[in-house]
Amino acid sequence: MIKMQSVRGTYDLYGEPKRKTKKVVSVGEKVVEKYGFEEIETPIFEFTEVFSRNLGDTSDIVTKEMYCFEDRGGESLTLRPEGTAGAIRAFISNGMQQNLPVKLYYHGPMFRYERPQKGRQRQFTQFGIELLGVETPQADIEVIAMAYEFLEKLGLQGAVLVEINSLGDSESRNAYREKLVGYLKEHFDELSPESRIRLERNPLRVLDSKEECDKKVVENAPLYSDSLNESSRAFFAKVLQGLDKLNIKYRINNRLVRGLDYYSHTVFELVTDKLGAQGTVLAGGRYDGLIEQMGGGKVAGIGWACGVERLAMLLDKGLESLRPIAVIPTGEDVEDEALLTSHSLRLAGFTVEMGYSGNLKKRMIKANKANACKAVIIGSDELTKGEVVIKDLDSGEQKNIKRDNLIEELQK
Ligand code: ATP
Ligand code: MG
């Protein structure tokens, strides 16, 4: 027997949950387009190396979450686990460096082999942006402002907090790494087996661990802010000043490092306490070294991505469609006329519900179920006089009007 169920960690989205994710994406698009971002659609799979070489070979994604497969030609391919690596790959493949800055946004499915739980799926949707070619703190301020406005427009400003930190430039990161390694070595015995490996290969990652024992050690770890050199400090101060000017509330979180290798300077997350352990709804940061590492020249970059389903779970209501107009024939003899009327109303831009069969009463019930605002009732007596009946389904009021004036009347 074929298993008639979706694969673990994947879901069929329809009805109100789908209307909610649709709202997240449509509000996101409206906001970022105001800032001049343009949509890019990249393939859902890439050569495995696009991810394995650029996300960092000790990241959770690369070590245990990627869906890799060999295609029939023997190529190693991977279903994209996130959007940045593919967007940068496209930026380089298409020679977009010629015209900086480049502002891209994307949305679509991402795939990670994780333990499914509330807010954590194996196929999920991200909406994200990348701003390429701007080195100044203005970029950091602008993309955070954009994320903030996005959540505000979704009505979530009260539910979400901006957390921010700076990882500084590479000199600062090296200085910090040294201090951190010293500290972690003193606490080696208390670390999880995974973090002992991280300590060797990428100690910063320990700060990002979700293991309780690691979290305890991390509590007293040296602070990142103490290792920032002067220029990194100045950069961060400018970002914060900008946020203050725009009245964007944030909290500096010294422990925030983000799970991927390529971040520098500003990192930030928008977090909520309403989703249990899966509290981060949007995350991003500056990745000035990534494009060069991928062979695209010295181009600065900053971006963020949000989990569309996680955000959708915070909404009270999904995208609302226009209330339809119900076209209702009173008998079989006028069904053709009803069909024609529906068609002409749709051509004029109205949403029309036809209630495909049944008597007047049944069709009225269907019209109410479809949340129609008005009914156009077509009867043979009225029709011989060239008239139809319009009924307001909220007030119950109804009147006869000339069939020829129908569209005009409905547009009122
Ligand atoms: P987490 O710490 O929750 O694992 P992450 O650091 O792996 O998150 P990112 O790679 O930064 O997440 O992805 C950005 C956003 O995408 C997250 O903040 C989250 O909202 C969403 N996201 C990430 N993984 C999943 C998943 N498996 N299911 C649903 N949403 C996800
Ligand atoms: Mg993760």
C-alpha cells in the first residue's frame, strides 16, 4: 500500500493557515518593494558545494540538516536549506557586481532535516532580503528598519523584540576567539560532546548551542563587546544611533552570534516569547566576507530571512479576500442568464460566487456561507421587464434595478 500521508516534518497548507502565510509574504513584498528591493527566484536545488563550502563546515545546517542527493548524472545536489548562498551564487553567475548596490528579495521553500516540532519543519518557507554592495552602517540601519516595519505592518510590533549584537571585523573576531577558547578550555569537562568538537573547529559556535550544559558555561563566558576594536565599536555605535533616531526599540544581546560562519559586524534577530523554544522569527546580519569567499570580489553584504510559518502562527487572521457577489437564478429557465451575468461581472472585476445548483433558498444559504456582500437575483418575471433584483445581504434591503445598470449599481 502507498502511504497516503505527507512526509514527516512536511505539511499541506490550505484554508486559514495558508491565508496567514500568504499574508506574511504579501505584506513582506509590499514593504521591501518600497525600499527598492526586487524579487529574485533561484532554483530550489544547487550544487552541494554552494552550501557546504559557504555556510561553514561546522554549522548545524551543513553537518546534519541538508537534503543531499546524487542526480542521475552523478552530480551531488542539495535542496536549499536557506536563501543567501543561492542568491549570492546567482549574483556572481549573472555578473550583477556591475551595478551596485543590488537589492534582492526572495521567498520560497527551504529544506532541513531537523527534528520536527512546533515551529520547526523539514520543509518550511522563508522570506528574505539581501542588500549587496553597501559598506556603511546605513545599510544595517535600513534593513533592520525594514524588518521592523514588516512586523509592524503584520500587527506584531508588541509581540516581537529586536535583539542585536556586533561581531566586529576579523581582527576583533580573532581577538575574541582567542579569549573564548581560553575560557572554554577551562570548562572543557562541562561542555557537550558536540561543543568539544566545536571548540576545536569553530569555537564561536559554542555560544549558539542549544544544549543546557553549554548554555550554563556560556553564561559566564567573556563578552564579545570587550574584544571589539575601535573601528568596529564605532561602526556598531552608528548602527545603534540610527535605530534610536528611527525610534526602533532593541536590546543588545552579547551572546548573539548566529549559526553561520559568514557573519561580521551587525547580527540581529527578532524574537518572540509566544512560540516556546522556537522564538526567533527573523534573523540576519552583515556578511562582508562571503561574496569574496564565493569568488565574487570584494563586495559587502547584509541580509535577513524570516520563517514565514513561524510568523504566520503569530497572526490572528490571514489575508482577507474580497467579499463576493452572489448571482442567483430563481429557476432553470434563467440559469443561462445567470451564467452570462456572472461572466460579465467577473470581466468587470467583481468576485462572483454562483452557487452551482439548488433552489433559491439553498443558493441563498450558500451565498451567506461564502460571505457574499450582495446577491443579484435573476427571475424570469423581472427579466422580461429587463430588470434584476439586488439584495444587500447585510441589511436585507432589496430593490429592482435595470439589468443594464447592474455594473454601475454594484460599483456604488
Ligand atoms: P533555529 O535557531 O530556530 O534553528 P536558525 O538559526 O537555524 O533557527 P536561520 O537559518 O537563521 O534559523 O533561518 C531564519 C529563520 O527561518 C528562523 O529565524 C526561523 O524563523 C526560520 N526557520 C529556520 N529553520 C526552520 C525550520 N526548520 N522550520 C521552520 N522555520 C524555520
Ligand atoms: Mg536551525
